Amino acid sequence: MSEQNEWVELSRDCEAVMVPAGHTVLLPQGTKAVVTQSLGGSYTLHVPQYGGLLRISNRDADAIGLAAPPETEKPVDTGEPVTTEQLEPMVWEQLRSCYDPEIPVNIVDLGLVYDMQLQPLDDGRSRVDVKMTLTAQGCGMGASIAADAKYKILALPGVGEAEVEIVWSPVWNPNMISPEGRAKLGMD
């Protein structure tokens, strides 16, 4: 996790998504914020004048005085059919790039992803169905995290449809966190 506790001032206007509401706002140049987290291709900012947390994407890293990390190499769509054996690890990789803005562990290592299924479509592509939960039923980030996962999955070659469903059974508990996640959270 990359964190800093110093105030930054936006050097230009940029779009941000309010956490957890999901509304997009335009943060004007000169807005002061604290970067609280930079994971999964976005930055979480604490912006008191907007009532709390907002997220900006890597493409706007320069607006907060940071260099965006180099994009990870994305699978190239060659036009060739992608088998489920090839697609499955790519989907899991995309899910590991999704984070709750307040927790520095991805949704897979947090134990939030309960199921992932691939179904062939008539056009040779696949439908991806994911069932995930949240750390608490009152968490307002569910729709935002699910949408992030869905759009990242849809960007993969060979994916024609994707659905990410929030489920509540079984109820999540900290024992579901992977050893890697536990280490990141200092639980071991």
C-alpha cells in the first residue's frame, strides 16, 4: 500500500467519485486533499470540503503530484477464441486488482469473492458470473466495488458478459482472509 499523510493541492481539475455514494464530481484545481490509499488503479483522497473520501483514477495521478504506476500488461485481444482455461486466471487477476477504498487488501485476499463461474456464449466468448460479499452488510461501498470488478472483467479479451452479485451467505468473517491478506493487515 502506498500512503502519504501530507496535504496535496490539485494542480488541475479532475473527476472524482464520491465514496461510498458513487456520484461523480469535478474537483477543481486548488482543492486540498490527503491521499489515503493508492491501490488497484485508483487513489483514495480525503477531501474535507466534499464531506470525506473520493476516488480518482491513475490517469489523474499528475493532478495530485504523483506519477501513475506503469500500466500492467493487459492481455491483447488477438481475435482468436480464448478458452476458459486461459480466461479463468485472467479473471482472478482482474479481481485481485479491486479494492475497498478503506482496506489495503484486494477483494480476493480479503475472502470476499465466494464464487466465479465461466459460461460459454454462442459467439465464442464467455459470460463471467461472480458472487461476492462485503465485510459488513452496512458497507456502502458494495455497488462501487462490484461495478469496478465488473468493468475490469468486461475489459478482458474473450468476455462478452459479466455479472457481479453481492450475496450475504455465508456471512463474511476475518477468518476468510487469505494468509497474504492477513500479512498485509498485520494480523499474523
